[in-house]
Amino acid sequence: MNKFLKSITAVILVATAFTFSACKKSFDNPPGAADPAIVANTSIKALKAMHTTAGAIDVITTDIIISGVVVADDKSGNLYKQLFIQDATGGLQIMLDANSLYGTYPVGRKIFIKCNGLAISDYNKTMMLGVRAIVAGSPSLEGIPSNLISKYVVGGSLNNPVVPTVVTYADLGGTGTTNMQDPLIGTLIQLNDYRFATPTGTYSDTSAYKSTVNRDINSCGSQTLIVRTSAYANFAGVPVAPGRGSILAIYTVFGNTRQLIIRDTSDVRFTSPYACALPPGTLFYEDFEGHAVTTAFPYVPVGLPGWTNLAQAASEVWTARTFSANKYAYMSGFGTGQSTVTTWLVTPGIALTGTTKTLTFKTIQGFILTTTPGGTNVEAGLKVLVSTNYTGTGNPWAAGVVWTDLTSQATLSPGSTTSTFPSSFTNSGNINLNAYTGTIYVAFRYEGADPAGTASDKTSAWEVDEIKVTGL
């Protein structure tokens, strides 16, 4: 290379270096988007108030402009071709016929929507803004076509604060009828002290069928809501959070069913222990709701921390079962073929306090109509026992362990002579524990028999639930 070319090259390199150096700051720190010169003249609440007839499609014919901050986008795949925005008055679902909306309209971006020509409707009480179209010969609310989105939707500033509204079950109307105009519908809310009713499994369907899944969550006050998750969400196969705590979600309704839509798993902040704090005066409580269950054989043996579940005669033990979204402990000697079936289910140690101490629980006895060749009912026994010298380990029937029979104080399920199971659990009534001090253990001992081909079978099933000891 000659000297002239070398000189030119050097000048170019220096100039290029200077140019990149001078531009470096602007590349590293691009200017943020600013709000456009548009002014909202209507609130989201006022726009929603224009839609008064459920299922109607109301076309907007005036120059209404709303604005709101995006509180949920489609980044995780749990929302599809839609956003949720909210202002100080309420929230609204925006239907946009485009994918990857989060790239242009991420959570925290303020947007302005020119509503003239759009339409507002509802899907079973959750309101949506889109366009009126004819689909299969019938009017329908559809997403704003992708080539028209910029005509109606104008992006504004980024990284606006997105703060959920902390609410209670009562704020959502409790078990009453939902109201289409409820300003919380379509907004980001936060509920505290909730947990998944079944703390196992995944958020949604991971099979080829790709079905949306509803998972129940409940509070320590047994108030239940639905977390609804698309099988196309990128967290569909993630195990649900096993603890208890706060959940952030978009609040929607379907008729009178209250539904929550999480944006991703970071919205589920169940970091506290699953078990709820006991109310004052409650010394022990177990409803088995935190226990893993299966709905078919093989069933899961009751194995909660501190519990003892052992077969003294035969090999069958208490298992965790579920029916109608309720879990309980279950035992039956049916099918064992053993002449004696004795199985113990013993609570952890319960430290007694107070002067009035009480034990309560619930039972159902089933299958008492199962008959032998002799044609008699086959009721197994259930004994309720208490011990002050059992240690919580080893065989509860071991020599030296003293158990006092309290069964005569309890009202147990009589079973049913007309159906397999009674329609409801039987409350035990108050069992007096005032004679005891220190730490006690409560045992439920199943006493049955299943000698094949005889008339002395005792194989009815016993279910036990909501075991509680109080001290006041």
C-alpha cells in the first residue's frame, strides 16, 4: 500500500473511531418513548358504562379517546392476541389481531386508543374492546386487524409503574352474583394468604390436547377462586407453587365464576408454609387438604409429618382420598382376606393448654350394605383413643403404651342403609379432654375383618376429616 492510501486509511479509521465514540452514549442509553400529543377525553369506567346489555356489541361512533397502562401482555403465552390496560377508574381487555404484542406494548407502557369505529362487548361479563365483524353470518367482536392497529392504538411512555390493587374475597363480591360493571374486572389485583387447593401437578395441560386448565386456590378462610391457565403458556408444564402467600393476577369473570389470570409464575408468591396459622385457642387442626392424593389405585398412604400410620393386623393402612374437592383419611378392610384387620392412624403430639379442652372431628361410614353369603350388614369398628405416654414413634400398640377409649363420647357416622355412602359427614360433637394435661396423642383405630366366605366380615369404609383440638 502506498503512502497516500495509508494516509487516507488512517484518516478514515480516526474519523470512524471518533464517530463511534461520539455516538456511544446514545447507543447505550436510547431515549425513552414519550407520550404523544393526544389527550384522553374519557375514562375506562365511562367507556365500559356505555355497554349495558350483556352480549350486545356496541359500536362507538363518537371521538372517544381512552388511555391506560398495559398491566398484562402476551409475553408468556397465557394471553393470546390481547392486552389488559387500566387507568385510575378500571381495567379493560383490548383485542388485537397480532402476535408478540409485548414487543410493542409491554407491561408498563401507556397507550392511547382512539375508539371511534371500534366496538365494546363482553364475554359472559368480562368486557372487551375490539371491532364488530360478521363471522359465519352472525355479528361478532373480533380483534382489531393488524393493519389497522396503528390507526387506533398509539404507544406512549414506557416503564410506568404497575402496582396491583390489594383486595379481599369480599371485595370481589364473595359468593354473590358478579356485576359486569365491577371496576375491578380487567385490572391487576393482589390477594394475600392463598394457596393451591391441590399443591401438586402443573399449571396447565401438557398433553397433546392442549386444554386450558382451571386450578382452585383457597384462602385460610376456605374461600375459593380459579386460576385459569392456557396450555400454550410457556409455564404450562411448571409445577404449581406448593406453599401459601400472595398472588397477583388479572381479575376476570365468566358469568358468576371469578377467575384469575397470572402473567407468569412470578405472580405466584407462595413462599410461606402451606398450612394456615391456627386461630386463637386452636391447638391442633388437620383437614388433609395439603396431602397429595390420587384418584385411582394405588392410593397414597397418609404420611403427614409427625403422624403414625401403621397396620397392627393385616397390611392395609389409612390412605388419603378426595371426593368433591374435599380430602380426608380413608380406611377399609375390604379385599384383604384377613380374619383381623386393625390399623392405627395417630396424630402428632398435641400440647394442651387452657382449662376447657375439646376434641372434634367428622366421619363418614360407607359400604355397610356390602354383604356376605349370610346377607348381613358388615360394619367395621372405629375407635377414638387418647394417650399421654405414647412418644410418637414406634408401634402404638406396644407394651406399656396406655390408651383411653373416648369413642362413647363421640357421635360417629351411622352409614346408610339406602346408598353406598351417606350424603354428608357426621360431626363428632365435643369430646371432653379436660382430664388431660401436657402432650397427648389422638388415635383413630380401624377394627375390621375380611375372612373370605364367612358371615363375619367387617369391611365397611371409614373416612375421617377435620380433626381439631381446642383449648380455651
